[in-house]
Amino acid sequence: MSIDGLISLRSASGPQGTLGRLENAIKARGLTIFARIDHARGAAEAGLTLRPTLLVIFGNARGGTPLMQAAQTLGIDLPLKALVWEDAARVTWLSYNEPPWLAARHGVGAQVEAPVKALTGALAAIAAEATAAQPASP
């Protein structure tokens, strides 16, 4: 699955399992979960149907502020977001924006190289934990 600036990883489990591991991975890194948005529930409340689609908004000021100091418009893309969603084949995915793409979108470069690199590594690790297969029980 290829969309400019978007990473999408196939999850080894369903939406709720992926969401739980995502939130655990975020909290384990000392990040704050600011909001959870259940788009499918919102659709149901409007009398519509939507496959599981769960947005988690998270981060911290230490990671995001240097980016916004370089370009305040980055505030439209921060805090960070991760989307857990199920496709028509009932495959669960985790999608998030690539930090280098966000930096380029807002016209910042070398001055934010260190925080972008840190965010890239943290998001990759969080996503890997959220989408990994659960270890077998002994």
C-alpha cells in the first residue's frame, strides 16, 4: 500500500488487539494519549456503516515543540496520529504519517533533522510493537 508520506503496516491481529498494543507502546515511551476517535462508532450514530477505523492522537511537547518552532504550521499535523483500520478483506492495518514527509510538507529541513530522526525511530518502534504477532502462551 503506497500513499505519499503514509506508512501502512499489516497487523498480525484484529483492530482491538492492535489498538491495545498501540496504546501500550505509546504509554511505555512516556507519551501522552490525547484522544481516541472511533470513526466507526460515529458512523453508526449517524446511521451509517464503516469498518473498524480507530484514530489515536498522541505525543508530547518535548518532541513536537522543536518542529513547531521551525514551522508553526506543523501544529496542524501535531500531535502525532496513528490510524488502526480494517480493510474489506478484514485485514487490520496501522497507518501513520512519516515525520520526514511532514517536515518537507511544512518546508523545514536540516534545522529539524534530529527531532525528525527521533520521531521516525520512535514511530517505527511503536508501530512494530502494535502490529507484531503476540507471543505464544507457555
